[in-house]
Amino acid sequence: MTRVAAVGVASAVLTLVVVRCAVAEPRPGLASGRTVETLPYFLQGDDRRQEWTLGGMDTLPGTDPEGAGAHTVVQTKFHSPHFYEVFHLTPNEIQIRFEVFRPGGASGVGNWVRRFEEIGGEGDAPGSVWMRRRMVVGQRVVTRCRIDRFVFDPASRSYAHDPAGSVKELTIYVSVHHARVSWPKGDKSGFGIRRVLRLASDWHPTGQVIETYDYARGKGMVSWRWLERVATLPPALDAPRPGLYRCMDGAELVEVVATDQRGGAPAVYRCDPKTGARGEPLEVVRMESAFRKDLGKTWYVVLRDLSKEAPLVRKQERVEASYALPEWTARPGATIADLPYVYTSPPRAPARRTDVAPSARVIPHKADAPDF
């Protein structure tokens, strides 16, 4: 669940048909145009004893794996120490420096790691700007970053640079909006979360994909969505029947049954991947990509929405990640800091390597409280 990632989605077929229904466009909240402090939303500040996860996420303090001394937090996902992201907190930015995906654990099967670097970012080892510490609601912020991706090679028992998954320079537009979220499967957290700060990440060079992340104040990230523009879904030449289109990551098929010349909303249904039988409807919304302002607001289909896939559950647990890569047997004792730098750069500060996370969670200072 991160930008510039072709996130895997369950195989399915979608059928698009046009109906005369009105789908509300995304609208900024009443506080549009006002400045909000984002850190109290990003951190799980309400978990002062570090004793629960929410939706499988745990945001804990950490040390900079590269030894540059950056103020670091680590966010584990899926109730597992094998899936995590490393963030740097600077005076003005929340930056992502690493994303680690290790489904194979020590076996290495399917494992990969990404390193991000903001071009001209703050700090001695700047990650890509995830969001600014203070943002104006509804106002886009442009960031430019580099990305190195490494995949585990079972033959050499080491990590190899993946040029296809790496980027020399990428422009991303981020913005935050007030939004409300419902939980069709149930909110079992006990918090009664309804209002969230929604981060929109517009990173695809032609605006075909937009991701959104929902944050609840004091609770951290609670939901994520993956949206693709309906009009640019590529044809699926290997589909079981003609007239189908394939989603960006290739895992889902869609069928556009008709188009509405009057600009009305299409109805989207998830269907059986083998028979094409119609299943549950999917949400469609109108959004504008900064990369294609000439198109104005166009229809996007929400292919993934965690708030609709499972109940929001709080679980009594603490999930800490280690930076170690034991599967890299060709380099005993290796950590994510030992991955080479290709498009990204090493820290500018003298190395002070450590892999021991401090025990105290980062708690927002009162000055970080939102102003609404």
C-alpha cells in the first residue's frame, strides 16, 4: 500500500454499464483552505502504551537504519514484522525512506525492498515527501523523488537492483482533504471513527492511477483506496472473451458495456473471473489528475477500498520490525542499509549504524495539534 506500487488485487472481472444515477464528486470539507497539522493524524498518538494495532497497522518509533540520525518512525502492516515502511520526520516534512515487503521471510521468496529519496528534500538522508507537516486542505503539493527497488534473487541468495521497478525522477502531487468514511463490514475498534484526513497521491505520469490514504487523528492510517481512470483501462487481448479491459497491474479485468454521452456516472460491478457473472457493485467517482488538467474531472473506478473489505479491528499487540535481511546469506548480517545506491544517494552525515529501536513512542507535541 504505497505510491508507485502496482498493488496486487484479487482476480475478478468488472462489468461497467451506464445508469442514470448521481454519484457525488469528492468535495473538500468545511475547512477547505485552512491549514492542518498532519503529524497527529499520521502517528498513533492515542496508543501511549504501545499496546494495540488498528487495522493491522502499528506505528512505532525507530532509529535511522542508515545511521544518519534522522527522527524515524516505523509503520508495520498486516499484523506482521515482515511488511513495514520507514519514515523520517523533519521540521517540515513526513518522508518515506524505505518500503519493505518480505512475504517469504528468511526464505526470500517474493521479497523486495524500495528506497525513496526526495530531490532537494530536508535532512541528511531525505526520503520522498509523503506529506508536509503543515498542509492547506485541498491544495496540491508537488514532490520529486528517486526510487531504487531491489528484488531477492534465490539463485545468488542476494538482492538485485530492479531497473523496471526503479525511477530516476518521479513527480508526485499530494493533497489532503477532510472526508467521511463508513465501515460496511463494521467498525470494531471501539473508536467510532467517521471523520478522517484523506491524503490523495497523484503519481501516475498520465493520471491513470490515484491512491488515497485515510488517517484518523491519534489513530494513524485506517484505510486505503486504489483508483483507476475508466477511460484509459487497457484492452485485455488475452481475456476469456472479447471486449474486456485489464487494470494497471493486470490482476483484474473490466468490461465497458456502454458509455454515457451525457456524462452520467457508469455503474461498475465486480464479476466472476471465469464466467463473467455480475457480482457486487464498485464505487465510481469523478476526480481530476494534476497530470491531465485538460480533461477536467473524469470517472475513476475504486478497485480497492480497505474500509469495504474487512471490519476495522483493534488488536492488543505490538508489532516491531527488524531491519535485518537474514535471507541475504551471500552477505551475512546484512540489513536494508546494505542495499546499494543506484538512483538514490547514501546519507550525507557520518554513518552511525544501529538497528535497535527505542522503547518510547513518538507523541505529538501540543504545538502539533490541528487547528480545527
